[in-house]
Amino acid sequence: MAATILVVEDEPAIQELIAFSLRQARHDVFCAKNAEEAMEIINNALPNLVLLDWMLPGMSGAEFARVLRRTVRTKTIPIIMLTARAEETDKVTGLEIGADDYITKPFSPRELLARIKAVLRRRSPEAADDIVEIGGLRLDSATHRVTARDSEVPLGPTEFRLLHFLMTHSERVHTRSQLLDQVWGDHVFVEDRTVDVHIRRLRKALETVNKDGLVQTVRGSGYRLSAGQTASVE
């Protein structure tokens, strides 16, 4: 599944190469040449991952990473540091300030994409391009198909994103507000009850393969997806 990636890199040639490689891999890419531009982009919409150059004009990438980790809204965004610093102490410092990974320049596009996929799989599984299977329901984000018992489940784009998030975070209870932030985006202003409408549509689609019981309502809390298929309480 395509991820939204913010590239913070002040060297135009490197920024262009990274952006091209990411777009070729079907990711959505935003670019910034310094921390100030990057924060403006993040204030508009949260990316799934930030590629952050260590040496930036003005605020350094290391300090910007600290800012992101100190802020409630951005503290969980995965960060991969890009740097020419190859010393072990520099790598340790990068990880200690909150980076999820550290790539030393020069690096190949193939290595970069592999590192991104690994971090997304670990930190944001809903953004990784993997196949998820729970309770006989199979979701393939690469082909955008959901199947069960050799039958395909027709889903709209919102229901697909909702199911993908629930399946990659199964057994956890999610409030309506959390689902709105994760599936619709934290800058999309819609009512909490919008979630209920799409949950009903999702269940109706899953009824065709007798998998609607996977999506459960937890009274007073929200929704979860569980292979147990216990009865939902509306």
C-alpha cells in the first residue's frame, strides 16, 4: 500500500533522486529543504514516514527529530535519518534522539526502499505493502483485493482502508476518533458517526463471505477486528 513520505533534504540532486525512487515505488512524496518547510507540511497532514537529512540549513535534522519526538501529534511518526556521518557514535546518537533507522550516504535506491519497508512494517503496518490474513479473510494491499473462500469481497476505497487498518491492528479496540485520524487523516473534519456508517458498509460487504463477525463493536469504546468472531454489541 502506498505510504505518504516526507523527504527533508537540502541538496536538490539527492532530493530529486530520492523522490523519483519513492514515486516509482508508488509512494506519495512531499519534499522540504529545511525543518521549517517540513513542519509546514506536517502541520497540514501527517506523513507515514519522514526521511530526514542530518545536516540541514538552520535547525539540524537531529534537532528537528527531537522536536518531532517531543510533540504529542508527531511523536510516533517513523523517522529514518540520512547522513554522511559513518562513525558508530553518530549512529548511536541518531537512534538515541528517536530515529527508527539510520542510512549512511551514499546509498542505493534499492537499500533505501528496503529500509523504508522494514520500518513501515514495524511501526506503521497499515502503510506496508504486505498481505494480511486473519480468520480466513485475506487482504492484499498491492492488488487492492480482499478475498475469503476463493470469493472476492467488493469494497469501496474508504472501506478498504478501514479494513486494512483494523486487520493490521487486530485485537485492539479503536475509538471512533482514532479511526478517523488513522483512516481519514487527522486534518479531515467529519463527524465521529461517519465511522459507524462505514463500519456498517464494511460489515454488509463481509456478509457475502460470512466474515462480518470479524468486525466487532465494543460498547462504550469503539471497534476492533478479532479472529474470535464474538458477537458484536450495538
